[in-house]
Amino acid sequence: MIAHHDQLQDVLKELGTDPKTGLSASEATSRLAKYGPNKLKEKKKKTNLQRFIEQFKDTMILILLAAAAVSFGVSISEGHAPYESLLILAIVIVNAIIGVMQENKAEKALDALKNLTAPKSRVVRDGKEMVIDAVSLVPGDIIVLDAGDMPPADARLIESANMRSDESALTGESVAAEKNANAHVVPDAALGDRFNMVYSGCSISYGRGRAVVTGTGMETEMGKIASLLSEENELDTPLQQKLAQLGKSLGIMALIACAVIFVIGIIDDIPVLEMFMTSVSLAVSAIPEGLPAIVTVVLAIGVQRMVKRNAIVRRLPAVETLGSASVICSDKTGTLTQNRMTLTKAYAASVDALENITTSNSEAVRALLQYSSLCCDGKIEIGSDGTEHHIGDPTETAIVLAAHRNGLTQKILNEKYPRLSELPFDSERKLMTTVNSIDGKNIVIVKGAFDVLAERVVSGDVEKARKVVDALSSDALRVLGVAYKVIDTVPEQPTSDELENGLTFMGLVGMIDPPRPEVRDAVSLCKKAGIKVVMITGDHVATAQAIAKDLGIMAAGDEAVTGKELAAMSNAELDKRVRHISVYARVSPTDKIRIVKAWQEQGEVVAMTGDGVNDAPALKAADIGCAMGITGTDVAKGAAAMTLTDDNFSTIVHAVREGRGIFDNIKKVVSYLLSCNIGEVLTVFFAMLIWRQTPLLSMQLLWINLITDSLPAISLGVEPVEKDVMDRKPKSRSEGIFANGLGLQLALQGTMLAILTLIAFYLGGGGTEGGIAGGRTMAFMVLSMSQFVQSFNMKSARSLFKVGVRSNPNHLLAVAVSATLLALVLFVPPLTRIFELTALTGGQYLMAVGLALFPFPVLEIAKAFNLARH
């Protein structure tokens, strides 16, 4: 079969499908088993063994393994049990297992997101139109396509109306390709000349149509290209890159410190092997090599949290930006409102009558509703339980539902008065037109924005209608005009000039989309958080203002401008006025880019919502593009960093809150690890300078590193979002993790941990002949326990008494497990001997606990001072 060349009937016969009823559910299931899922083959995932081996590629780990090997050889040659080398190997293996677990957790989280963001497809099966996951499509399926859709598979057109497709991804041609179901294509036609085909991944930029799937998965043109690509680069997030660079910088400093310590030890005749092992262990302890992996896990878990809030983040770096959002430019319809437009008023020009919509309107209004419904693609399906299922544009479904309630069922109307031709709605024209056969005449029906329609009307009292429009708009109603004309013949290639001029004005329909009840609180929360909310809509300016005032978006002194006024402004003038403009009405999607860039010129981080094909550039231009999950086109979703599965404005606010919380948690993890690592390095460094003795052996350092840098650090990454996170102003675009003096604070905290450990070493007998074991035991105990205490201090910048110790059960469990591992080494004699520790007196244990707890009151006082100062 040559899908683009063979006769359509032959293609359908070859595929065994019916263009009207499609495949049966059972046949589709059978073919899915035969052809496989409609998706491209992904890069083969690494096995757990491969991931485990990769954990040993780190330079510091390799050095440590080499050190363990040297230690093993020396111990065997001297007739000693190789406890140290075996323990080092065990710790390295445990760290590797934890690393694999972290990678698996992050991958599972991201796989779950891939499933959630899987594209959908409108398909006809068993004679019914339904929406299914595109992965379930099979050859022979009949798919329905509209402007903005991304064909989920290669398909031969069955019917088309003014269809164009952006095939630049396949052909490199920037101009959208014209599509025609009736086109005859030669067998060897180039891809760009196959006018009767649509291809997977090539968006429909204009028009609509139906097609039969001819190829899925790797059998599509995109699949053929994908098969040529054997590898794909996995890029770290910007935050990961910064942290990796930080790790390298810390590594260099740690290695210098370790080298100094090693030289001092050699000068003082400390055994070379002992100093080598201590220096290497200290270097490994000092470098937070697991930090990028932990951050990935934190980001992935945070993204999963957002999913529960109906926000799907497609790219992890977007999470970082979310916490900085300072301006949210939101569409009105369906985002700030309920997306359930209800037709409440109709004005029939023929009788000069304005009526409320009921179930029994006058004949003039019923005729207006009939014509309006015929010029709609939106559909209403009434379930057996009476529930309404709206398919398509909410404005159109409101019209269809109003007509339905007047006994004018859309399906019956379409059968009785068939559509002969059409001009789909276009955001530039702001009109939609159909040609229907009504009572033997070819009737052109045009509906759309009244101010555009009025310029094309030659019959009817437009000025009187304009007053009605103003009255309805002042009541926050959205108003559409309806006009018509009779033509003798239906043009084969209709144009706007032919069909949308010389019209007779028929009337107006007024509808309202009530604000979502939760949006008022969300807008109020934005103001509290220092976030400016801007409404951008295609509606009449009076309607937009009424809704904006109702929701609290527009306050005294704020401006509302129209698309025409915006077009008349220079960029310099817009830059001056942008902070005072809260409403943009009657703007085209392309105007959104100007608005985004104007705010960005002010240094703001902009979140932008959109749903249409023409919104894609603005969604990309914004710092955070938010596509609508329900009404949004595939193109919009592809361009956006985030998709709102409920099309709800408050979801953006929840996402910003989560984004701030995630950034806070990453700061907590980084702060905890760095302060503890600084404490470990300084402890050994100053002890060597003062006593010429190492207060901690390599095994002891590694054990501390194992029990403090793993579970407690990860658990801090899943701290609940703090209650006051939306009371703060957004962080600036350039603000880093160590802003506001955090770097100095961590250095001071690490120094405090080191001083406490050195005091413990001294009190335990360190630095004296014969007291080294007791000193090391106290130092080991204090340094470990003080890091547990430090993890509680890192939970919040607020007092722990306000946050609560039990706010994060995961953290309590992590500390409990780590404390148990510490206790085993301290109090189980065989382990105590292996780690070269010793039993302490009761007084020494109490002193150690007191020293370990000392950071808590110190940081509580510091927190109180900082909060009072701010």
C-alpha cells in the first residue's frame, strides 16, 4: 500500500476500516497487540547493575577504593585482620546502593510524569467520537483533527476544510503546507508534496479534518528519523550544574586542606598509611558528591507534589523558576472563570427584542439560536444520568446548549441543514463562518466579535445593536454577533472576502462564564506574595474590567487597555505604563509576546497562560509557560513548561507555592550538607595543627559521612512547604542559593560544629598520652550527634518550636535510623573494637550529649535575632 498515492477507498479497504464508524474496540485491541503501542522506542534504560557500577566512577570513590586496597595489603602482610579496608568497602557499597535507589526514585517519578503528559487523540470507534491516549492508536483508526492539534500518527486525510500543517520538523519548510483530502499524489512524491497526508508531530496550524491512521510508532516518518538516532544527551538542570561546580570548588579546597594535614602528619612521624587513609577519607567526607543526585530526587518529588495539585511540570529546571515568578499573565476564560459559559441573553434584531434565555424563547430568538448552533463546532453530549459533557470551545458549547434547551438539537439541525463549506475561527479575523443548505438556499452564517462583524454588515441597525452590546458587556457578559447572507453557489476554495462581507445583521447572544470561587482567594494570596496578576483576554474591555474588579485583579488607579490601544503604544511607552495595566482586552495572542517582554524588561519573572497555536511563541518567551490541559492545543502544551490539568488559575498559584517550597528544601539540603562537611574538615585540620593528632580515623569519618549525609539530607528535601512561604516577596532572577549571607552563616555553623568536636576530643583525653581512644570516641559521638541536631535546625528559618519536630515524619525516621547506626558502633563491643572506639564514663557521655545539643539554642537565638531584624 502506498498511503499517499492509492485511492482513498483502496487505503480504507486495505486497512479494514469504515470512515464513519471507525474500528471496533475489540479490533483496536487486537491490532494494538499486533502493531504495538504508538510511541517511539526510548533509549534503553540502564539496569540496576549498570547504575551500581557507575556509582564507582567518581574520582574520590576510586581513590578510596585504592586506599582500601593498600590498607588490605598492609594488614595482611603484617598479620592483622583487614577490618578497616573491609569496612571502607562496605561503606562504599552502601553508598552505591543508596545512589542507585535515588536514581530509581527520580526515574520513576519522571516516568509517571511522562505518562501524565502523554498526548491524547480524538478517535472514532464503534461509531462514537472519543478521546483516548495517543499511545493506543492503531493503523485503521479514524482520527479527528482541528487547528492546534498535533497528529499522533501518520494518516491519510478522508476529509479536510482549509487545512494547513506545519511540517517544518520533517521537511525544513517554514511555510505551513496546504492539505487537501482530494489531492492526487504521485507514488514517488517528496514528503513535502504529499498534500493528502498528515504526519506525526506536525501540528495542524489551520482548518480541520478527518484522517485514517496509516502508520504508528516507529513506522511513522518521525519514527524513521528516531531510528537513526542511537543516543540522546541527558542534560543536567542549571541548578545541578551550579551544584556540581560548587562540589568541584569545595573538592579543590578540601584536597588542599587534606594535603596540608597529610604533610603535617608525616612531619610528626604519624604512620604514612594512617595519614593517607585519614586524608582520603576526609576528602570524601568534605565533598558533597551526592548533592546533585539528591537535588534531582528533591525536584522529582516536588514535581509529583505538583501533579496532585493539577500542575504537570514537563522540565525540571522550570521548578527553579517557579519560585521566582513575580508576574502572572492569565487568560480569563476557563482559567479565572469556570469554563462553563452560559448563554443568558439574546437580542433578535428583526424584532428589536432582548430576551433572557429560557426553554421556550420567541421564534425570532429561536431562529437566532438555530443559526448560531449551525455555525458551531462545539458539541454537547448528555449522559444517561443527565450530566452534560462539553466538547470543544466553551463559547460554542454554551450556544449549542441554549439551542438544545429550546428543542433545537444540534445533531438534528446538522442533518436537516447540512454544512456545505466553512471558514474556521481564526484569532486574527475573530470570526467563524459556515455555509449551510437551509430550505433549498445556500445560507452563509457568520458569528464572531461584534466590532469586527459590524464592519462587514450592510443591512440591519448596527448602531442600536452597539448600544445593546455595551449594556450587556457592562454586566460582564461576553457578546457575539450573528449575521448571514444568501449566495447562489458555494465556492470550492472559500475566502473571507467572498463569504464574510455584505452581511445582514441577525442578532446578538450574550453569555457569562462565572468566576471560579477559589480565584478571589488566589489573587489575594498573589498580592500578599508580591506577585502581580494581569488579565489578558480576547473579550470586550467592559466584560474584562467587570470580571477583573470582581476578582480583585483590577484596583483603583489600574488601567485596562485594548489591543488597538496596545498596538498604538511604542515600546518605550509600554515600558512606562506596564506596571499600571492590569487588564488587556481584545488582544490577539501575538500581542502576548509584547506584554511578556515588557514585564521582563522590568526585571520581572513572568508566568504566562495560553491554549492556542498562536499562544505558543508567548508561552516560550515567558519564563514559565502554562498551557491549558483541557482546552489547550497540543502545540501550546508542547511549547509550555507546565500544563494545568484543570485550566484553573489557582493551580498556578499553588504551583508557585510548591516551587518556592522546593527551592527552600534544596537550600536546606545544601546548607545542611555544607555546614556539616565544613565542620568535619575544620575538626581534623585544627586538631592536626594543635595536637599533631587526628581526632577521627578514616573509618570513623566515613561512618559519620554515611549516617549523616544520606537519609537525613534526603528527608530534608521533602519537608512540607512552610506556611509563610507566600508571605515573602519573590526572589530575584539572579538570586543564588547562598544569597543574603547564607554562605557566611554556613561557614560559622561549620566552625561551631568543629569547635564543639575539638572540645569533646580534648575532654575525652585527646592530645594526651594514652587518652587518644577516649578523645576520638567523644569527638566521634559529638560530631555525629551535632549533625543530627543541625538537621533539625535546618528544617526552617523559623523557630523549631513553631515549625514542630513532627512536621516531617520522614525526617524523624531518617534521624532515628541514623542514630541507631551510631549507637551500634558506640555500644556493640565487636563494632566498637573495629572502629577503635572505647567505652566512656557516664559523665563523659553526658558532656558529649550536652556539646552535641549546644547548636540548637545558639541557632534558635540567631533565628529570633534574624526574624526580629527583618
